[in-house]
Amino acid sequence: MELETFLNLPTEEVARIVREAGPKVCVFPINGTRRWLMLEHPDAVAENFVEAYLNIAGRRHVELYQLFFDHGIDTLLTPVFGPDILARGEGYDALIRDGLSWFARGQDFLDFYDAYDVRVRVYGDYRRYLEPTPYASVIQDFEAIEQRTASHSRYRLFFGVCAHDAAETVAEIGVRFHQKHGRLPNKCEIVEAYYGEYVAPVDFFIGFDKFAAFDMPLVSTGNEDLYFTVAPSPYLSARQLRTILYDHIYARPKGETSYAEMTEGDWRALRDFYHANVGNTSGVGKCYAGGIWYPLPQVELPDTLAYRHHAG
């Protein structure tokens, strides 16, 4: 199937194709939200930043989750808070206090979980980091939303809170498991204990800004496809998601490349491409005014591939 055909299919048909390719686990940390909010909703931000963030950005989060589920993704991991946010100072207190329970108490979120039959889990070392802070009460909110959605079964949405390093938690899981069962847990049992239920290895990760994949402990194998949007995550469109899904399903080889089947023209195009891009590096960027990092264009298509790209 050609890309343009895939991009123009009805959403239900795209979802069917994605599901036929096997259950998909996607990690999508929604980053750059403050930039998006200040650029697209400056008046609301000027009036009350925290309220604008929780209401406007909250609705955008829900819209993005719907977008993924409507396109056939059944398991979505979205890291939302890390210890670095807790260390940002008093100016973030109100945002942290309300934002930590944002997805567990906001009415837009609750209505979405019910309408889409979404089961919610919270993963990470949040107890270790939050219990000594003024935000410890949000742990009860996490438990409440898990209980509230426990019977939901169509989709799964995992929120990562302080999920940057699972080493100590995994050690604790192993000790508790051994005390109870008299043996060490296998990986499946460790994953289940960490996430609240079993999660298969990640299929693809969609990040933003500098190239870095993070906050998906135990389910990252190195085989996941990595994608990075140039604009902040809230700008993600249906067309952009479909382009990613097309690449994941159709464009990336799922096995070893068969050099024996490559023609002389294939080898010539490959050589031309590498020669045209000697010295170019994906992920290189530059900081401009304000300290914002911008990715720099790196890839050049030689005529032998530019023609194929245009024809395809």
C-alpha cells in the first residue's frame, strides 16, 4: 500500500490494519506542552497559567489519547511527571499540586475513560518520591482512578510518574516475591508487578525535541521504532500519526536485509545516498535565542533516490 492511500483511508480502516499487524504498545510522552500553550493560547496563559494548563492542555491530552485509540493502538504509555519537576521550586507548587492528580480527578479525563472503556494504571517510583512531600495525598488519587477503571477492558492507558529508574523498585519486587514464593520472579512477573499488569515490549516511541527515549523501564528492548516530532507533542495531527504508523507497519524491515536480492541499481542508490550524507548526523541541533534547541536538517536525497521517492 502506498503512503498517500494509507493517509486517506477512513479512520476505522486504518485502525483495522493496525490491529491486524498485532497488538501495539506505544510510548508517547507529551512534551513541549508549555510552549504549545503559550504560543497557541497566550491570552488564557496571561490570565491564569495554572488554570489554562490544567483545562486547555488537559483537554488536548484527552484528544491525543483518543487519536491513538481511534487509530488502533490499544496500549499507550505516557510518562507525565519526573523528579526534576518536583525540584523546580516554589513557582511550580500550584501546577504540581493540581497537575499530579490531573489525570486522576479531572472530569474531562473521567468522562473519557468511561466513554472509551479505558483501564488506567500508574507506574513508577512515585511512592518513594511523593510520600515525603506535600503532594503525598495524590497517591490516594492514583489508587482511586485505578480502582474506578479496573473493569474497563477495551484500551489501556499507563501514566508514568517518576518512572525514570526502576532499579530499586525491581529489587524490592524480587525480594517480596522470593519471600512469598521461595523463588526469584521471571521477567513477565516483574513487569506485571511493576506496571500492575503485564505489558508486552514496546513497539514504537514518539518523542519530541532532543533525541532521547525514556521512562519505559522493563518493556524497552532496543527493538522499538523511535520517532521524534519536530514541533511539540500537542501539535500531533492525525496525518502525522498515520505517517508514523505507515512507517512502522510498512516501511521498516521486520527482518534482516537480503543483500542477495538487491539489484545493481539498488546498490548504486545506496552508495549515492551514503556518499551524499557523509558527515551528516540525525539528532544534531543548535540553540538559538532563549536557549531553545532546534534540530538541524541533515538528510539529502541523491537524484537516484529522489526520483524513487517522488515516484513512490
